[in-house]
Amino acid sequence: PEQMVPAEPYDCPWESCMTLSHAWGYSNGARFKSAAKVVSTLAEISAKGGSLLLGIGPDPRGLIEQAVVDTLSKIGKWLERNGEAIYATRRAPVYKDGRLWFTASKDGSKYFAIYGISDDETVPSTIEFKSLKALKGARMTLVGTGASLGWKESSDGTVSVKLPRSIDRTEPVAIRLTGFKLVDSLCCPSK
């Protein structure tokens, strides 16, 4: 698909072809997507088993605008810290739970959850999972730092994790899930 992400995963290799602005080429005064929006879109596409082709256009002199360079740099820095949750991952048995997008390691030994945000949002201090079942020895860590996260499972099966105050809440957060099973529920598609 072009300039969109499909509502459901495809059962074949696919990519979403999208632009950083509204056009494939240079457009004077273009407004660009934020790094947080692009990373959140990348997380959704990866969770659905696809790839993202992100197009940018040089200006009439053949140069890349500084705003584009800055955005791509922010995306690159996020991927340097959190790329394990994106690169070489597979579609998980459940790919979505609210604002959370799930990917699986190639060998299936761990899952990753990426909390996606829009331009005007921030990541909340507590994230709830309705599609996780903790197994013996289950643990959560931040992908970017490896810091352990405290979590608890309530009687209704909801798993809650409180995020450290020190994280940047203006960008998506990637969490490594080890020793958890993803379970299908009415809120969570499982294709």
C-alpha cells in the first residue's frame, strides 16, 4: 500500500510506501511527520509483518532540508537503542493490544512491545497489557537500556508495568518481554 498501513496483516511479504511529508518530491513549505510518528508507524508495520519504505525528496539544489536531516537523525538514534524490537523480528501471535505493537524475535524466545504515540501524545507512566500471560520467571526490560521493569498481574489478568520517570515520554517505548505468552482476547487481533 502507498501512504497508508493496512488495517490487517497480509499473508505475503509486503511494504508500506510512505513519505516523510505529503509528497514524494520536494514541496516548498512542506510539513514533516515527527520522528515519534514515524517510529510508531514503523512499529505498527513491523508488528503486522511488513517493511516501511520512507521517501524523502531533495530540494531544487539536490540538498536534503535540515528539518528532514534532524527527523531522520532522531529516528536513527531511536533505532540504535531499540532496533532489537524491529530488526529481524517476526509477526507475533498477537500483534496489537491497544497502543502496543508486538513483534517476536526470530527464534520466538522473546517478544517485544512498542508503545506507539501520535504527535500530540506522550507515553503514560503506567502501561497495561490485556494480552499477556506471565509464565514462571517472566521479566520485562527496556530494550534501549536493559533496565528491569517492575510489573504486576491483577486478578482479571491485566499486566501493568510502571515505567521509570527517567525515560523520554515523547518517543515510543520498546519493552523486551521474556517468559510471557501472548494470548488472544476480544481486544487483541491475532493474525
